[in-house]
Amino acid sequence: MSTATTARQTGLDPYRMGHEDDREQHGAPGHGTGGPSSKRIIIGYGFWIFILSDIILFSALFATYAVLKNATADGPAARQIVDLHRVAWETGCLLLSSFMCGMASLAVVRRSQFWTQAALLITGLLGLAFVLLEISEFRGLVEQGYGPTKSAFLSAFFTLVGCHGLHVTVGLLWLGTMMAQFFFKGFRQDIRHRFLCFSLFWHALDIIWVAIFTIVYLIGAVT
């Protein structure tokens, strides 16, 4: 007796035989039964488009800085205003905050309220330390008479670094709302989707800062 005949007698579709194991192993629809992606994937993809638009903004600011870095107008050059010790602390705080954000993501997956709140709190404190160090840097420059109106170079410097600092500040406000939503509403699917967007945003700021640290501070200190 043929396989097709046996399948018809047992009520099985002979054209789908052999695909059940694949569905069980991979958790995906069988051959010919694919559907739309999950909402989590769609939201993540959509937010990546927003992040790419932000990267375009920073690319324009980097290009502007590269053109104007030598336009000091008899004012200080980058090597004269860079404090690598302070910037190292800023970088350490932001990198550690990104790591703790990753720990918070793992806690969200495990639905652990305590560890989620603890990891997000540490993330926020490290991010706040970064912002305060940056404000201190800007204030020190202004007090020395090296404000953004002193030269085209300083205008580009304050705009690029300050724009990133503004993004981190917005991220801190967003982080606070995420902590409140997890605490009062739990780990609902829509809240977890919002946290996915937040974590993508926070890690993207970390990557942008690495570029600023390298181009503006490290290279600026030796050129």
C-alpha cells in the first residue's frame, strides 16, 4: 500500500508528512503556512529605522566637526581642552550602564521584578553620573572663556558632544518611566516591547559615544 493511500486512510495530509518534526523543533509554521512576523520583531525593526535616522543626524555632526576642527580662531585647539582622565570616567560610566541595561533585559526575560528594578536603577545612576561629568566639563570650559561662541571648532564640539548628552538625558527620563511601568503594571507584553525599544536606544548611544571618544577626544588629544 502506498504512503499516500495510508495517509488518506488515517486522515493525514500526504503532502505535509515529514514536516511535523520540523515544526516541533523550530517552533515555526510548516511548509506553505508561513504568516506575518511577530509584533516584537515588527516593533524592533521599526525602531531600528528611527535609530538609523538618529545615526544620520550624528553623521552630519561628525562631518561638521571634521571640517571645523582646525577653525580655532586663535582660540584653544582640541588638545588644549581635552581632559582624558575625566573622559575616561565618563566612558566607564556609560559602558557600565550599557552592561547593566543588558542585565536588565535578562531580568525582564525571567520576569524578576527585583532584579529588573535593581539593574535599571544602576543603569540610571551610571547614566546620570555621565551627564553630570559632561555638564561639569562644559561649565569648566565656559568659565575659562571657551564657550561655543569662541570659535567654529568649539561650536562644533559643543554641538556634537552636547547633542549626545541631550540624548542620554532623554534616555534617563525614558528609563524612569520604564521602571514605573514594570513596577505598577508588571511584565505585560506591550511594556516589554517598549523596553526592547529603550534598550536598543541606550545601546545605540553607547556606540555613538565610542565614536565621539575616539574621534573627538583620543585623536584630538594628539593632533
